[in-house]
Amino acid sequence: MTAAADIRWMTLALEWARRGEGLTRPNPPVGAVLVRGNQLVGAGFHRRAGGPHAEREALRAAGAAARGATLYVTLEPCSTHGRTPPCTDAILAAGIRRVVVSVADPNPRHAGAGLRLLAAAGLAVECGVCAAEGQALIEPFARWILTGRPWLTLKLGLSLDARLADRSGHSQWITGPAARRQAQSLRRRCDAILVGAGTVCADNPRLTPRPAHGRAPWRVIVDSQGRSPRTAHVFCDADANRTILATTRRCPLERRAAYARHGAEIWLLPQQRGRVDLAVLMERLGQRGCLHVMAEGGGELAARLMRARLVDEWWAFWAPCVIGGDGVPALGGAGWLMKDLPRWQWQSVERVGPDLWARLRPVTAAVTEKPRRYSRCNEKARPLQPLERKKRSVTAAGTHDQKGARYV
């Protein structure tokens, strides 16, 4: 296979992997394709935790045609027993000739183990094809496996003058249909949708993806005092058992009981200046197995998340309109002094219908590590000498760990 062919087939594997986003928690989305004679003979993706992994789905689809084929998989095949047997066993049994991986397992207890095992068995193994795309795909999982905390995306729909709503509190609709469809696609990728009590009071949202395509993210309401209407959709609709109320002891007991009447979970959390401690909330969501959380406002919650340095990515949809005056600002609170301004860096800006969609990330000091290389002749990691088994080596990035197997 040429490098161009490897990129082509890995790109297809990444497309398959994205079909599982929002369905696999607490597992990462993974896709795999099998190619023989430059023809696709099988493809699959991980559909749910406890179900077959992407490699096994692709092998099942290929059947006997898998023998002698090349397997392209977005994440290093697992080599340990979880709720399913190791994929390395299935790969070896199928007679695969070559395995191409986008990124190694981010868990340092397992990083490179599956790759070394396959290489030691005589397979040609390569890692790092479409590495940036593969890493972006599992970014939420990597954050969770290394820290126990979910990846948090803040999504806001704004006017040109950075208002979330007019002076009466109405926000439907600042942005156009194309931007709203893009926001719904993000909901389908996430494991939880987070809003504050003000958003529930003003908009009475359902916080469900439309269309859902099988997704059912948790709906998390941050309400320290119990201000949300007990008749709000999130507490009374058919998905009420997917609602979590994050509150404090400032919320009266009778209101907590009313919220829970249709199945909502009540989380009593520590207070920080009289409000829910958001860092503790994120830890709890991580314990629930949430990999990716999307915060949809309002402005007070958005500002508090920024102040707590919990926002990993900001999706801002800017509409070509002006609200002005007493419109609701995008970020509440007292604001920042110039010496303390949170800084962001642009990732991308593109047109979505009449609106602009900007993706930003906080400016932080990046910590990088030099990659390690593994030899097919040695089960333990060791530096390779120049020209040593170039075709049968694998590359994996070292990281730091707090958890167990890649996925279950």
C-alpha cells in the first residue's frame, strides 16, 4: 500500500468511527475497515459499551476475505479481556497480514501493548496514519481516561454584539436553521447537555438531540436554589429519567422531591460561594461515564465555567444581527480585569448559512512528550536503532494514566 492509499482507507475508518459518537460511553468511538487487493472487504464501528468492538465488526463483515487483508483501525486494538475478548486474538485468528492504526491507546498501562503483540506475531504494524484526526476523535476519551473528567464544550448562539437574548429574555431564534442543525449534530456527539436554571426558566428546553438517531444524552440542570419550574419539560417529559439536577442544600427538600417525582436524579453537591461547585459536578459526570459534555448556557453558567477553567473548547455561532441595550450578555458576572483576561486561540471560522461558526480553545501551556518506538522483537519498549526493522515497527505516544483498560 502507498502512503496515499493508507490515508484514503484510514479516512474511511474515521468516517465509520464517527457513526458511534454519542453511543459508546464510557468507551471511545472506534472504526475499522478491511482492505484486500485495494478493495474494501469489510467495515465496522463500535456501537455500544459491552458490544463487539470495531475490529470484530469489520472481521465479521469480511468473513473469509479477511485472510491476507490489511486492517485499518482508528485506535490501537485491545489486548486485554474486558466485557469482550481481546481484539488482538481475533485479528491473529483471521489471518490479517498488516495492521495500520491511527493512534495508540492513550492509557499508558496499555499504550503499545496490542501493537507489540501483533508485531511480535509477525504482522506488519504501523501507527500514526491520520494521527491528528484520530487524536481529535478520541480527545474526550483521552481526557477522561487520564483525568477522570469529561471534555467540556461550551456552545453559545450570539448576536454580533455578543447577546444571548433580548431584554425580555427571548432568544428564539438568534441564529439561523443551518447553525441550529450544526448545534444538534454536536448534541448527538455528547454524553450530557448542561444548562443553568436561568435557561430552564427562560426557554423551557428539552435538551434532546433532534433527530436523536439513537442518542440519549444526560440532561444536567445546574440549579443551586431550586429556581427551575417543577413543570419544566426536563422534569416531566418521557426522558425525565435522563435528567440530573445538580443542586445544593439551599434547594428546599420539597422542591427536590417534586423534581424527582418523574424520575430525575438529584445530586446534592458542595457549594462554592453559595453555588454548585462546578469542578465537583464535572468529576461526578466523569464517574457516571460521561466523556463529552456540552454546556449550552446561559451567560452566568458560561462565565463560571470559564472562571473555573473547565471549558476545553468554545463553539460560538455569530448571527448577523444586533440586539443592544439591555440584551442578555453572553457572559455574566463581574467580568475580568485586563491583567486577568482569559485568552483564546482560533481553531477555525466558517460560514454556516448566514451565520459564522467559530471554534476556539483556551490558550494554555502545551505539554508534549517525545514519542516512543517499539520493536516487534521485544515485548518491552526500547529505543530502536536507525533502519532497525523500519517496516515492522510501531509508534505510540506516552501519556499518564489513572484508569484501567482501553474500553470495556
